[in-house]
Amino acid sequence: MIKGSCLCGGIRYEYQGEINEISMCHCSQCRKAQGSAFVAICPIESALFKITAGAELLKEFRAVSYKARVFCAKCGSPIYSARDDLPQVKRLRLGTIETPFQCQNAYHIYAESKASWHEITDQLPQYAEGKI
């Protein structure tokens, strides 16, 4: 089981699945939402994800009409994003995970729109836009 929380600990969650994929998104929306060069996310099955504490602290923001970015109203930690047209999938923010895990399936997306001040120096696959 994967466990995680926001920065203040007000929101806690459990995920009964595995982390099988890590996507590092360099698009401008993700950079702004994270305040960083990219966001590390993984797709998870919504049915296996459960908020165990702090559900009342969950707030969402929609930069685009079809996708909610869900975060803690108290500390601002991003928890996941969810698209209206894919209700069975959430994109969990990996920085919130507390449980150790390993995943070899990692890659960069929207690499062509990466921050000008950041260089991707690992050998992971890079995709100009979303993963093909």
C-alpha cells in the first residue's frame, strides 16, 4: 500500500495499487502549478485511491475546463489532477508519497516547452509533447 500526505499533514491518503509509471511534465501549466521546472506524476486507478483524512481540505482549480488540479486549502500542496473525460484515472503528485517505492518506467513529456533555465541531464526518454 502507498501512503502519502500534504505538507501540513491535514490531507492523508492511501493507494492500494502500484506505481508503474512516472511522468515528468515540463509544460508551462505544470511548471506554474508546481512552482518548479517540472512535475513528477503517475497515473493511478481512482477506485484504488482513498482520502483517509482531511477530505474537507481538498480544493480544486481548473486552468482548463476539463481538468481539476486538486490541492490542500491549508498548505497549498498539490495532491492530484483529474480529467472529467477519464474519471477512472487520477494523476498523483509523487512528491506527496511517503511510502518507499521503485519504478523503472520513467520519462519526460512536453520536453520542448521546458524551462529555459533547466537542462534535462538524465538518460530517460523525452517526448516533445505527451507520450505517444
